[in-house]
Amino acid sequence: VQLVESGGGLVQPGGSLRLSCAASGFTFRTYALSWYRQAPGKERELVAFISAGGSRNYADSVKGRFTIIRDNAKSSVYLQMNSLKPEDTAEYYCKVVVRASNYWGQGTQVTVSA
């Protein structure tokens, strides 16, 4: 199982970014996927979740601003982030649970600053 994130960067408050996570090594379409984030000095937290069937859940802090999207044809999951705030600054990770084991990508840094 391999997950590779990309798309992070520096953005001004109110701006947008689209994170990508390319997956391989498992039957992508049959698994739920998640995006997490971890800010310096804080615990890693769940940001968004999408089931194999496409049902979505979001952390209260990002509802209405972030959208999780999956593309089974490309074995990829995306996180569209709009109206970004300085408190969204963190390392962002995608995760999948395969046969009861957690698999994480290497992370991509998002910095929201003027």
C-alpha cells in the first residue's frame, strides 16, 4: 500500500488549495479514505472522510469550506480547501485502513499566512 500526497503550499487567508493523494497497492474503489492534519504541538486530527460508496463526513472546523472527492478511475482522493484560515496551517496526510492496518502518506505542508 502506498499513498503519495501533493498540492500543499503557501496561500493567503481566504485562498484555496487542492490537495491530491495518489494511492496504489490495494483495490482503491472498495476502501474508505480520510484526510488528517497535524499542526505543530498539536495532535493529528481527522479533517474529512469519504466511504467507498461516497458518503462524506467533515470536522466541524472545516464544514462548508473543505470538500473531499474521490476518483476511483485514478485511484486518487482530493481535498478541495476554500476560504483558508491561518488555523488551517498544518501538515496534511491521507490515510487508508487495509486489513486492519493504518497506512499513511508522507504528508504535504499547508501554510496559510499573509
